Amino acid sequence: MTTAESYSGEERRARDRSAGIQLRRRQKQPVANTTDRRRGGNNGFDIAGALELHLDQITTRRKMIALLESWLHDARQTGPTERDESYVRAVENAIAVTTASPDPLTAIAMLQRSSG
């Protein structure tokens, strides 16, 4: 009969997840251009990347939603022949995700995951 060793209290994870959310462009990592066919969220627009570029100026969730709403307003102001409905849907989705998230970093991370 063997005796089980008691848990030493050391972290068993391969990496430390307590450091917070790490965004792709902040780490200067290239973004893979692969498409995950299991998800239908990839519409060709990298809204998360665009929002990440504005993180230095847009620091609160409310300001990020205002920026997204200005993008949506601009997209809807174009003529019907120039309007790209998939871009409008992508911005509307980003507004919904940002509204539901607790902070801008979490919203960007969620948008990155959903876009593949």
C-alpha cells in the first residue's frame, strides 16, 4: 500500500495567469492569419486590433463604447452602395461585447478570441 503525498502548495500551472491579460500587439507578437472554421465570427475586420491601438488614449470602458459608437455612426453615414454591412455588424458586435465586459482589456481579449 502506498501513501499519497500531501500537496506542497506550489503552483501546478505551466504559466502564471495572475499577471493579467496580455494583448497580442502589446507583446509585439504577430497575429496569425488563420481562419478557424468552427467559429463564424471572423468577418474580415480586426476590431479588437483597432481598439488595442487606441488603448493609450481610451482608458475606460465608457470611452471605448463612445469610440465604437462613433465608428458605427460613420459607417452608417456612408451611401448604401458604399456601406459594408459586415463592418457595421462587426462594430455592433464589438459594442455589445464591450458593454458586457468589465473593462476595456477584457473586451479586447474577448473580441480577439471570437475573431479567431
